[in-house]
Amino acid sequence: MRAGALFGFGDGARRPGFDPILSPIPLWPLRMHKDMPWGPSCLPGVAHLVLPLPHQLFLLLLSLTLATVNARWLESRTTAAMWALQTVEKERGLGGEVPGSHQGSDPYRQLRGQDPKYSALRQQFFRYHGLSSLCNLGCLLSNGLHLAGLALTLHNL
């Protein structure tokens, strides 16, 4: 059985450059050659999709920049805020309990309401942790797009 018939693509598997695995992936917004027609007739195959070299270099530079910012600036601040939070929690006798074992109100919520230093440290930790997560997500997306661009140009080798 042909791959096109197996995946329900019919005669599309006979077209040169047609890949039944990659064709459902919506990569066509990346870039199409100017001579390719826009419309449904150009969407099933992905062989005509390319990511130009300047865009690939930009994605690599973006990934490198985000990773550097994360490693040099955000990681140290996130870790420092985490250790400061843990120190305040240990001073108050928190941190050793089993999650969900306390009855009544949450002791961490009480600590946030009573100690403005703890509340500020917690906000600082979540701010840096969120920025670090965004940097990681940006690295993941830019590396993924770069690899997709490289995979789409493998037929040129």
C-alpha cells in the first residue's frame, strides 16, 4: 500500500517533493517562493517551503541571546530569590511538612500576609522565574523553527 493511500492523500503521493508526514504540518506561513501560487493548490506539498539564510541566522542569534540572558542574568537572580525564600520559610518553621497535611488555613498564605519581606521575595522569585521560562520557551521555538527550516532544505544537499 502506498504511503499516500495509507494516510488518505490519494494521488498526492505521486507528486515530486510530496511528503505525507510533513504535509499536514502548517509550515507554509514561513515563506513560499514568489513564483508559487497562493491558494489551496500549493498547500499539500512542502518541498517548495524554505526559510532563507538571514532568517535562520536571526533565529540562531535570538536563541543564543535568550540563552545568554537566561544563564548570565536570570538564573542567578532566580536562585538567589529562591534561597532567600527558603531561609525565611525555615526561620518560621515551614518547609519540612508534607504537602496537603496541614489543617486549617495555609501557613504560607499567612506568612505572605504577615511578612512583607517574604511577600516581596516571593514576587521577585516569580518574576525572575517567569522571565526565565519565557527565555526557555523562546529558545525552544527559535531552535524548532531553525531546525524545521534546515529540514525543509535537506533536498538541496
